[in-house]
Amino acid sequence: MTRNSKLFESIRVQKKGRAKPAVEQAPACDHPECKKPGPHRAPKGRGREGEFFNFCLDHVREYNKSYNYFSGMANDDVAAYQRDAALGHRPTWKLGQNGAKAKKGRSPRAGRYAFDDPFEVFDGEAGSEHGASRRTVLAAHKHAFETLDLDENAERAEIRAKFKALVKRHHPDVNGGDRSGEHRLREIIQAYNTLKSAGFC
């Protein structure tokens, strides 16, 4: 069959390709004074999860450059959010703590739990009668406590109070611009951050 054949001319081949996005059907851009279609979605922010703006390409790029989910949050709240994000913002308990509620009909030997725990592995008070601390202190944490002139068993409020006092004492602004204590100030801040990231404060 040749190209000049009448049969060849009657064959129509439909070209299949990717359909173009329906830009015409997109809602108008939410940027003021913009009349372009807005096919690109952008989140409205914290507290408005699931809600979106519709922007054109230029305005969604502009919006993304200035978007900050944590805008207006205190540093401590941001740090807490980031810690919780590692666990998917799900509640957690210390080992054995969630099973502390007694079950009816348990055996007398089972203590607070519905199973035998002869070595008190799941008991929060285990080891306390021998004076052993439940807190795990690594070498880096020990050094951080020493830098802040604190005991390893210092409580959260005590650590924070000591940190604030040391920062005030060594900050150049308090010492009339004298920068001789800056190295010590850096050590104090680094030590506090080490303890904070480990959950001590």
C-alpha cells in the first residue's frame, strides 16, 4: 500500500500525549490585584492546617520564600515541637509507666503490674534504696554540668537559673563591653544546649 492510496488516506491515527493541565479551570490567584489563574496551593499556616491559598507561579514562589510555620512561636516552643516531631507528635511514656494501672484479679506477687517483675525492671523506684540514680549521665553531660558548676543531679529549674546567672555575669554588655569573658560565655551556652538537647532542662 502506497502513500497515494485512498485506503492510506482514510486511516486516521490519533496522537496520544500528556493532557495539558487545566489552568483555565483553576481558581483566581489569591494575591491582591492579580488576575491570573492560581493552580498552585500554599498552606495558610499554623493553626489553619488543611487550608490553602491559591496562587499563580510567580506569587507562590514569592509566598514560599517568606513562609515560616514557626512565626510567632517562642524558641522553647519551637524546640519542643521539633522534639515531638521525631515521634510523630504521639504521646510517650517511660518504660513500664503506662502499665502502672492495676488490673483486677492479678496475682499478689505481680506488684503494680499484671506480670512478675522480680528484678524491678519496670518499677520507677528500682535502685533508689541503694542510692542509685535513674538518670543516665554521659561524659559530655558530665562535662556540661561541670562547666555550669552544677551537680549531676541538679533539677531543671536549678540548671536554668544557674545558666541565666552565668550568662548575665559573663556577657560583654553587662561588663561595659569587655570581651575577655566571651570564651567562657560560649562554653556556658554550649554546655546548656548539650543538657537541653539531652532533656535535662
